[in-house]
Amino acid sequence: MNPGRLRVIAVGKVRKRWVSEGVALYLKRLPGLQVLELKDSNPATEAQAVLAALRPAERLVALSEEGEHLGSVALAGRLESFGSERLAFVIGGADGLDSVLKKRAHWLLSLSPLTFPHELARLLLVEQLYRSQSILQEGPYHRG
């Protein structure tokens, strides 16, 4: 898994310092992974901003509670199956993702059956991306 082919597009700013510090820690461990913050508004406006931010070769992965539930090992395998394709993981704002994005998504992914604040979802996602890399490289981080 090459973190340089992954990007996180997140609606809203991280306001909690401990979340920012956690995200920063995993971004240091995943050189090349980019996080793009978009201004929060309403789901329809946010969807247009996300679509405008997508790069031509990126596949959209929308984080949604209706998405596929995977364990960490299965997530690592799924990421590996994309090979060299570029993926853009989209985290919606406080009101979630507009249906336009969900329909456009190549893949709907759920981090949990629970609902999380968008800030926490960002931290969980970058941690799971790091865990996936560790699993694929057979590193010591994942002790599953």
C-alpha cells in the first residue's frame, strides 16, 4: 500500500487539539498521505466542493454508516486489491454526506456501526490506514 496514492477529503476543521495531534502523528507515519479540508456548509454544497476537489484519476471512497463493515485485516486486503489506483476517502460534515456523493462513490465504507463526529472519524480513518500499511508490511503495530 502506497500512502502517496491515498488522499482524505474532509469537510470541516479539526477543532480539538488532541484530535489534531493524533492525526498529525499518523500523517508522519504515512508520508505522502494528504488531507484536504473543505469548508463545512450544507450537504449539497459540500458535495459540490468534494466533486470539484476530486482529481481525474481518483476513485471516490465515501465514509458512511451504510457502508461496508470490514475488520482491519480485511480493510488492508481491500486496499491492497486496488493496486496502484488512487483513492480519495471522503468524510462528510456534521450532517453527513449528500446522496449525490454516495451514488458517485466507487465504494461505501463504514468505520463502525456507531456514528462518530467528523473529527473523530478523521482520526479513526488515518489510524486504520496506518494499521493497514503495518498489516501489509507485517509490521509490529497490528497485533491481531
